[in-house]
Amino acid sequence: MRGCLFGRIDLLEPPFDKTTRRSAQSHTVLIAHDTSELLFALHDELARENLSHLRANQQGFCGYASVK
């Protein structure tokens, strides 16, 4: 999004505001959580920078997402 006149916050703020307003009107709000492993095979001995060794011959990280 380089060179744009708006940023990520500009795109995300309206739906976040609407969700906050709808949630405030509800007695109960459910939030679904997910944890996913994102794995990348190691085809050579060179490890990728900033990734963990999660399994033999694989590096990756855990991604966490929540949906309200």
C-alpha cells in the first residue's frame, strides 16, 4: 500500500466501529479464535530468518486470528 493516500487503519476503522456498536447492543458477544501453523519446507540447509523450527525439515510460525 505504498504511495496510497490512505493506510490500513483507514480501511479497517469503519468495520471496527460498526462491530463495536453492534456488540455494545448485544447481551452476549461470541468471539471465535483460531490458531494455525504456517509451515514452510526446508529444501536445503539454509534456514529462513525469523522463523522457528516447528517440525523436522520445516520452519514456520503460528498465526492467531479472532473473529467477532
